[in-house]
Amino acid sequence: MNNRSRVTDWAPLVSRQAIEARAHTYAQIRQHFTVRQALEVDTPIVNRHTVTDPHIDSIGVTGIGPKNYYLHTSPEYAMKRLLAFFKRDIYQLCKVFRGAERGKYHHTEFTLLEWYRVACGYQDLMREVDELVTTLLRQRRYLAQTEFTTYQNIFIEYCGFDPWCATRQDYVRAGAAAGLALQSHLSICAYQELLLDQVIAPRLPKDSLTFIHDFPAQQAALANINHTGVAERFELYLGDIELANGFQELTDTHEHLQRFQEHNVRRARAGKVRLEIDRQFIAALVAGLPESSGVALGIDRLLMTILRVTDIKDVLAFTGD
């Protein structure tokens, strides 16, 4: 083995520019929240419980004790326990882990910025996300004007129908027009997710930030559902890359429990293990989660757009392989 081969066996996978861009981005993020008097917090990576969401595969940890432990998929539950106790604005930059996540935009281990604003509506939070992301991006690339659009309007514009009253045939036809052969037995929610991901997102303006907000109730996750039946949730895209997902936070304990139980029903239908509900999180909700909004921003994807690279490995010093 020559000297060059020895070096490349252990050397970082990315350029010095990528390492420096990450450090600079972290510093800008911390400055953003310091100025706005949000408290940086730190929560455990390994936890006794994990999310019940059937779309997320948690990674188990062995060797700790007789019970199940998991690498966290986000710091959400722990941060909301802090939010319930201190009732003040908080943020966290941390590594998170999800199984079965590999691809040009996905890696098993990745970095999230998650933050919560007390007495702040999700629409105001969208504006803060826009301000922060625009600041982080504009030093490296041109950005056109940010666009804000509802989930309903984006489907009307790009698929030609209103998702609030569409039939299965409408989704199948829209998929076929885009070259997708959608199976006729899928749920409406599955159709919506497929069309957003594979038909709408690829057609979003390449140099614009696009906020899609006010989602169908069946896609609420842990967002509040308002009196019109709309989930107060938003997603942020740059071109076809999803960067962030935010909510007006659900504060009703009973509704949380219902959603967790429904998650486990759906997990069982999909052949996945039912997961124990995090009772400490539920206890925090009983104590009182303040009216607030929160958002998770994918830092690695953000760095991909800053550096104009097409694979998440190009912004990771090491992949763990």
C-alpha cells in the first residue's frame, strides 16, 4: 500500500471548505439565538422511550439494562419536557439517528437544529425560519423571493385538483400524468405524500425558499388542528429539498395519547413493533405545555445547499462506515 492509500483510509471524506462551512454555520446559528435570548439546551441521545410515529424507524441500544433503550430520532420529547418546566424559548443543535435512512439526502446519523418559541404562532415562526435560513444561505448563493403557500393551493397549482375534496381517481390520474403508476388501494394520505414528494417538490422554484403550510389533519403529526380541521404545520423547501418541518404545538394531553395509540395501530398493520408510550412526556403535558410553536431544521441538507453539493456524504466528515 502506498502512502496516498494509507492517508485516504483514515482521512476525512470532505473538503476543508465543508468543515469550515459547518463551523461557521453553527456560529451563526448560535449568534441568531443569543441575540433573541433563546436558551441553548442539551438532552440525552440515548433514551428509555422513542417516537411511535410509524414512518420513523428508531435504532435500539443494547448493553444498558434489561429494558429497551433507543438513540433519539429527534430531541422533541425531552425538549418539550424542558419547555413545560421552564416555559421559555429554547434551542438545540444535536446529532440524531434513524434506521433505514440512506440516500443522497439521508444518513443514519445527521444533525438537527430544533427550537421552540413560547407564545409564538406557527406563522410567526415561519418568518423566523425564513430570516435565519436566508441569512445562512445568501452569503453563498443567490436566492429569489421566499414563497408562502398553503397545502391546498400547492396541489391546485401543480396537480390540478383540490386535495380537500379529491377522490382516489384524482390522485391516480395526477400521478399518471407525471409518469407515476400509483396503486389504487393506497390511502389518501399515502397518495398525498407521494405526489408532494415526487410531483410537486421537483417542480418548485430552484432558487426560492418555499413554505407549504396548513396541512391535512391526517398529516398533523404532533401539530395542533384548528377549528377548520387544518393541521397548523409547515414544511420548508429549497427547490426540491425539504429543509424544515414545524408545528403549532399540540398541548392537549388526551389528543396526544389518542395519536400515539393510533400510531401503534398503524405500526401493527405495517408489521412493525408496537412501542411503549413515553409516560414522562405525558406527565409533562399534564403539568402544562405552554402555547408555543416549534421547528426542526436539517443542518446537513442546509450545508448541501450552501456548498452546492448533491450528496449528504459531501458534508459529513465521516460516515461511520
